[in-house]
Amino acid sequence: MDVLYFAWVRERIGLPKEKVDTQAATVNDLVAELSAREDRYAAAFSDLSALRVALDQELSDFDASLIGVREVAFFPPMTGG
Amino acid sequence: MDVLYFAWVRERIGLPKEKVDTQAATVNDLVAELSAREDRYAAAFSDLSALRVALDQELSDFDASLIGVREVAFFPPMTGG
Amino acid sequence: MRVAVQEEAFDLGAEANAFAAGDDANGAIVTFTGVVRDLASGDLDVMEIEHYPGMTERALTKIAQEAKDRWSLGDVLVIHRHGRLAAGDRIMMVATAAPHRKDAFEAAEYLMDYLKSRAPFWKKEVTNTGAEWVAAKDEDEDALTRW
Amino acid sequence: MRVAVQEEAFDLGAEANAFAAGDDANGAIVTFTGVVRDLASGDLDVMEIEHYPGMTERALTKIAQEAKDRWSLGDVLVIHRHGRLAAGDRIMMVATAAPHRKDAFEAAEYLMDYLKSRAPFWKKEVTNTGAEWVAAKDEDEDALTRW
């Protein structure tokens, strides 16, 4: 599964994109798995209310299922316009 | 006093502007005076709810005083934009 | 603030660029452009716009000033044509520049609502079957109750 | 309907003219242009706009399509830049064409409200004292409750 990071999430984790082998059933499970890996992940995911998630380029929720999902992206609330 | 007519009021009365010597105290008095003159005025002023009046180039009302007024204009509701 | 009442065509793009080139404290620029619509029947020959010289400029300036007093605006532009126009021709435009988008949008809508019902312009549609003055719409008068 | 996500500058005037040159059934054209504001402190060096290639186009197209479904619109345009911009640079524009002004205005405001909070762009302000990600505003999220 491709996992992408944008804006300060990218900066805190230190990379824009990585391949992750996971059996995580939901986004929350994936977040827990990543946070357990290293402090930089734990720091980036410490406050999920400050984060948004997209599954296959559609905005989604942290309790959404990852079944069939190829691309997960984490980022802060958007500030376009 | 200059009296101006615009749009269909101008067409119905048949002129864009005229000088009127009047002692009319209010717009309503002036309208009554003009309507008594000729049918074309009576026709133009037959339904005042379909007309607007400006005194010295400011929108006003038919019961407004004409004291000190130099220019009166009659026209239908505006349709700019 | 600029108010122009003119017979000549104006260039929307050039006006928009010139207007937006102002102060960089304004993060939001809104323009509204009115275009002569072809009639449903498709037989509009010409749209004639009559106005009240003197009062027109005064009324538009007053409306623009009221918008500036009411919202936090960096700049306001109003252009309105008179005379003979064809389908597709641009009749008028307003533009607003503001630090914030809400102010720019609201002020532009306010300008349009007042300009429709309080500026002395009258439209006449000339078709191959005759000419008719455009009737004012109740909804245009009603729009003013919003403000 | 056109959606463009690009690094290059766009010409507001040329875009507005091209957009307004369409169908003469549309009597009302609204444009909104976002400009990089200088900071109150006046020391903005550059604004960096990051985006999510792929999702950005998809999100903007969805927002534009929703506007077309919801209002009676002849056409919709959305342009949004990414990369490095300076104060005074134009970040983005939307344009709407409609038979009636209310539709054109509402659809443009809707596009802006959704684009602010639902299109994957992130702004970073770089000043002489450092760089900071722009925080999302509660009022931008709240603006969506209007629709």
C-alpha cells in the first residue's frame, strides 16, 4: 500500500511517500502500527483531530476500512483558495 | 421648473423634457396639474404605482414637497444591470 | 473607486487586470459582468439602454460609496453602458477588492442588487416584431430586503 | 467546464475574456480571484503551495460538477496554482456563467467555500524569520454549513 504525507505531516515524518506492508483493517489500525514504529510517526499522529485522511484520493475517516485500498494519504486540514 | 420623462413615460408624453410654470406644492399636485392638461399626460400618469419620481436627481415620493426643487423626473421602475 | 457611465464597449479582461493590479492587501477580487442575453425566441435585434445623465453617475457613486462604508473594501469599480447593444455584448460590470472573500462577494452582490433597482437605466428590447420596454421584476425589488 | 492545476501564472484578464466569450444565453458572469496578500508585518518572502497531484484535479472537478448540478450554470472555470508565489501574485480563480445573477454568485461562493476546505492544497508562508504552514480557519470549515 502506498502511504503519502503532505505539508507538516510530510516534514515531521521526513518523507513524502513510502510503501507499507500492512494487515491493518482500518485507518486507525494503520496509524497505530506506524506510530509504534518510530517517534517521528508517533509525533505526527499524536493529535488525529488535526489530521485528515484520503483513501485512493477521496477524503475519508479514520475508522474507514482499508480493504481494497491502494493509496492512503495523511495531511493537515486544507488551506487552498 | 424642468420636468423630465424617461423610457415609456417619455414616449407616451411625447417629449423628453419641458419647462413647467407651476405653483404645485407637491409632486402629486404637479401630476394632477399635468394630467388635467392633455390626455397624453393623463394616460402616462394613470397608474402612479407604475411610476417613480426623482427630485433634483434623487429618488423621492409623490407626496414630497416641491419647494426649492429645480428638476423633477418621471420614469418607470429602473431595469439596469 | 471608479464609476463610469459610457456608450463605448469596455474590455472585461483589461478592466479586471487593471483593477486587480492594485493594492496587495486585497486577497480577494470579485467581478460581475452583465451580458445582453439573446431572447428565448432568438430574435433580439438590439437592446437599447436609456439613462438619466447626471442622476446616473450620482446614483452609481452613492451605491458604490455605500458598499465601501458597509464592507471592508480596498476598491470598487462600476461600469455601465447605455445606447444600443447586441446579444452577447457586455452591458456592465462591477468589481470589488477586499482583504477577505466574504466582503468582496457580499459587496458585489449588494452593488448589483442596488444597481438593478436604484440606478436610472431602462432597457428596451427591439425584435423583428417590435420593441418593448423590459418590465422591472418583483424579485429585483425584493432582493433589496436582504441588505 | 474547465479545471486547471498548474504551476505557471495565469492571466486573469485573458481568462475572464475567454470565459465570457461563450454562450450568449448566460447574462451573468462572476469571477473570483485569490491574490497572495502581503503579511501585516510586510515581510512575506514567498508563499509555497503544496498539493496532492491526482487528488487535486479529482477534488476540483467534483466540486465544479456539484456546482453545475446544484445551480443553473452555463459554464464553470477553476484554476489553482501550486509552487512558489510572491505577494501580489494571483493564486487561483473561479468563474461562473449563468442565465441569472443569483445562480452565478451563489455557485462562485460555493466553489470558493469548498475549494478552501476540500481541495488538497496547503500554504506555507516563508518570511525572513522562518517558514510556517498556514493554519486552517474554523470560519472556513463553518462556511460549508451554509450549503
